[in-house]
Amino acid sequence: MLDPFFAPIPILTEAVKPLCDYLSLKSLPLHIHEILFAFGFYHIIFEYLAPPLSSWFLPKQYKQLSYESKLRWNMHCASMVQCCNITMLALWTIYSDNERRNMNLEERMWGYTGAAALVQALATGYFLFDLVVMVRYLDVFGLGMLAHALSCLITYTLGFRPIFNYYGCVFMLYELSTPFLNIHWFFDKMGMTGTRAQLYNGIALLVVFFSCRLVWGAYSSFNIYRDVWNALHFDRSVKIGGTEEMMQFAGGRSLPMWLVVLYMSGHVTLQALNVFWFGKMIAAVKKRFVKAPQQNGVQQNGVKKKA
């Protein structure tokens, strides 16, 4: 399926081509304008739209926030727009891109479609923006968030070799849980902690996070592990097939071991983090809505029960 975004800008394509050729990012020049568009779009939201709009619509709540909380608020606004956009686009691509749907092993590993690459490019642009913000405000967001932004940017950038173009849309569905996480955070900052609205959102967050990150994530990780194993063990002198257009960047169908280790270790780490985060989310919801048990008229936290 062709890229539905506007056509590449020749001057940008030619400007980045030498570097992309050197780094073996063969399909990136066709999508550099989309990466830069996404970067600029989210930067404008973070820097120029979220602060005045939040002050206009929620003057009391936003203006009383600390400097650090305002930065986090603005980042959550950009994150909300990104996760809604990228998941809708990923779902649309999975549903509409017949070429992608019918990919064989070689095509899933080294194949390319413009629509799937668009999802990858817009995600890369967001992670580039994310990295810049984490570097600028490292004292606010911390090293953990910086490492997350950097690892996501490297992973999606390397996809322009191209490699795992098929799986870009698949793992973007992780972001289906992010709107609920952002809303949960906004409720806390708006003085709505412990309300029914936050309870219902918290339940939705746990259900969606478990479904898309733990169940769907484990299933998709198994699929990519299987494809990598099969790709490492099949005879490359015998071509499985694949359309010429879809395999236009495949070249020698290289799969260097450093790339396998990088991707696979990243997936294992992310799945472990998803389990850890899920436990933290359960604890956070319980903290807000499950009352501490009482013993002999005294709560466990030491506060005496009222008569």
C-alpha cells in the first residue's frame, strides 16, 4: 500500500541520502519529511499550544501547578495527541494494507510498504521530540525517561534499513493504553483523586493495559521471535518470494547478529517492564480506592477511627 501522506520533498531526500546510505537506512530518505513533520507538530503542542489552552480552559488547576508539574502536564498533552493519532493510523494500516497482511517470512523481515513506513516515520518523529524534551529537562523527567526515549528512537530508526517494517504497526498498538494513563494523571492534578470517574478510568486502564501490552504484546513478541529464528536458519540462496516493489530495499537480506540481539533484548526488557508497570498500576489504583483495614478502632496507618 502506498504512503498516503504527501509526497517526499526532493531537497530533503537528497540532503539526508548520503548519511542514510552510510548507515544503511535505505528507506528513510522517503520519509524524512514525515519524521520532521511529526517532530515539529508535537513540539508546537508542547511548547505553544498546551500552556495557553490549559490556562484558558482550566485556569485554576493549571496555574496552581509547579514548574515541574506544568512541564509534565504539557508532555502529557502531547502524548495524548500522539497515542490517539498513532493507534488509529496503525489500526487503519493493519486493516487496509492488503500487501502487508499477506506478507510471507521474507517480506515480514525485510519487506516494505509505504503505509506501514508512514506509521514508523510518525512514531520516529515523536520519539525524536520526546528525546529532545528529556534532554532539555533531564532534571525533571530523569534518566529513566531519557533512556526510554533514546531506546524507542533507535529501535524505530533502525527499522528504516528496512527491517521488521511489518511489526511497526503491531507494536504501536501498545499505545492503546496510554490515553487512560494520561487521563489518570490528569485526574490527580485536577483534584479528582479518588472520584468515581478516576475509578472507572483506572479499571479501563488495567483492562486495556493487560490486553494490549501483556496479552497482545506477548503474542506479537512470540511471532517476531519465531520469524527471526526462521530467518536465521533458512537458506538465503533460495528466495521464498515477494513482490519486487515490496522487496525493493531488501538487498542481500542481511540480518546481522548485533541487530538481532538489540531487538530481541529490547523486546524482552520491554515485556518485563510491562509486567512491572502493571503491578505498579494495580498498587496505584488500590491505594486510591481500597481503604486500609482497621484493627481495634485504629487504622493500620495509625490514624484513630472516628466515632
